[in-house]
Amino acid sequence: MATAPEQPTSPLGSLTKSSAKTQDFLVRVYKPRKAYYSYKSKGNGQNVEKTRFVCLLLGVNSEHYCEGTNKGAAADVDVAIKKFLPLTAWKLSKVGLDNQQ
């Protein structure tokens, strides 16, 4: 069975809401870390503390970069820390954009 041809990659600088779902981007992981945050639960008003994985993603042209994050259970964040090591290269596809600044 033949495999589908590989989609060409785009520069990270061309990442937009429309290109995020249709294009692939080559990046390197820089400064991966665990970030702690808290919020008030809507249900009971209690303060909830969580962690998330955070890193900088550098494009082929290092002038193009963005923040990469992964929210999840503490175990998922630990797996991401071990998987996305500093300066490793990855191809991103079907990118999700967060509207928070």
C-alpha cells in the first residue's frame, strides 16, 4: 500500500489561525519547564492548584518563535518534560492556538 506524500513544512512565522490546522511547522524546543498556576473553582469557590508544561518553540529562523504549552494531569506534564527535551526538533501539525495572552 502506498503512503501519502509528506506535506511540505512552513516557516513558523506563517502560523495563523487558518494555517494552524492545514500546515506543518518545524520547531526546536527551548527552555522546557513545569509551570504552576491556580484558579478559583466555579463549583465550590476553592483555590485549585495545577501544573502545565511550558516551553519556547523556535522555528528554523530563530526570529520566529512562540510559546508551547500542555495542560493536563501532573503525570502528563511529567511525561512532556521527559519527552520534549531542550533543543530537540519536532514537526508540529494540526496546531491549536490559545487565545490567552
